[in-house]
Amino acid sequence: MTEKKIEQIRDILGTNLVLIAEYNTGDVISTLVVCNNLDFDTLKNLKQLKEIPLVFTKEELTNGVDVFPIEFLNIKLHHSMLFGEAILKDIVILKPNLRQQLEFEFRSKLIHLREQYLQFKGKDIENLILSTVPTLSPIIGALVYLGDMEDTENMVKSVSQKYGIDLHILEEIQDIRSGKAKFKKDKEQYIKDLIQILRDFGKIIDEYKVT
């Protein structure tokens, strides 16, 4: 985010602003804005921004962690501060809450992937494959956290080694997304592999014992 855009947010929110940060979800960079109060007038003023950030109040950030632990864990691990109070690093994620949302997320994504595959053809299948990887990144990060793994730089490798599942297809698709590679096989095989990965995630989550 440019200094000009940061200044625009600061001008809109004034003393109401708590922080501005950027965070990564896979290779997608998003902006987070936290403020003290978020009434309708504040929302209306923020609407003038060309790039709309994710906006929370400080209270929602504190009390919403147990409801959205995967999202907040991803923000905690993969953010950079642009302005304000550095409170994101102090977010506390409870493993029972994380495990509960993980089960919901993997089942939802598995159902969604199957439904989209049945509906899509041609180029849409390709887009489905490419769009799936960023959505799995927070799940992988949550599995790293649950497994108390130290290597958070290469999370795919860490999860693959820890749980004995083959995740190379995710790295291959990521290379395609970044323009480093092209599709090497029938696209339906990629869908098949992604479905298997979600099933493997499900087994890991089902077997995880919350302590």
C-alpha cells in the first residue's frame, strides 16, 4: 500500500484509527484496518476508497478470535504493520476453537470444490484449480499451528512431512499461478488431487485430540 493510500485512511478515520496492516493469504495481499468505532457514517466515508480494506473494530478483533481463529491466525502470522498499534502479534489463538473451525472449513471447501467441478467446463475448470490454492493456505497455516511446527516459512513442506501427505500439487499449482510453470497434465487430475488433499486434511483434523 502506498503512503498516499495510508494517508487517505488516516484522514478519513482520524483519532478513530487504531491500526493499518497488510496480510498475506497465499499470494494474495489484503489490507486490514482496525478502528475504535465503526458506525454507518464511518462506513460511508470508507466507501470512497478505491481499494476497500477488511475493517474491524478493536473490540471485534479481541472478541472475534474464538469465532474466526483461522482467519485471525493467518493475519497474526503473515502481517506487516503500516500504521498504529502493533496489537496483532498479541492475538491469542486457542487450539480447541481452531480445530472446530478447521473441520467446518475443510468440509465446506470439499463440498464447494465438488459442486464447482460439476458445474464448470473448460477455462472455468482451470480458474477453479488456480483459485483453490490461496483458499487452502490458511488451513495449512492452522495445521502448522496445531502441530506445533517450528518451520512457518515453508508450511506446505512442514505439513507434508509432519502428517505424511503428498502436497506437491499445491506447489505446482502455485508455480502456475505465478507464471513459473504451465499445466503439465489433464486438468481433471488436478481436481482429483485437490479433492484427495482435502480428504487427507479431514483425516488429520478428525484424529487430532484437543488437549
